Amino acid sequence: MTRSGDRTNAALDQYRDAAISVCDLAGTQVVRAERIIAPLGPDAFVSDGLHLSGRAYKMVLPAIAEALRAGA
């Protein structure tokens, strides 16, 4: 049985790493948004701490667009 307290950052990191491994095997490109927005620190998020700020979107969206162009 999984409880909400089991959803630690470490557990989420394991899920992320597994998903990236599957994407690598499938030959797809992954945009690592958390790395792109890291320089913003807490300013990467709005006051709820969950949703990206406008500044973060301005960094992430071009990276996504570039990944799409590269895959086309």
C-alpha cells in the first residue's frame, strides 16, 4: 500500500530517472526543465510553489521549441 507520505522527492527522482531511461531507449529527447530553471531558484515558481513563473516559462518554452525542431 502506498501512502501520500511515501511520495518523497527521492521517490519522485526514481520515477523521473526511470522515465528518462525509457525515453532514451525509445530514442526520444527529454527537456530537463528542472535544470533549465535551476538558476532562478525559488523565483522559478509562483507563490503556490508548484506552478512555473513567467520567467521560468520564458526559459523552458524556447528549449521545448528547440527540441521539437531538432526532432523534426
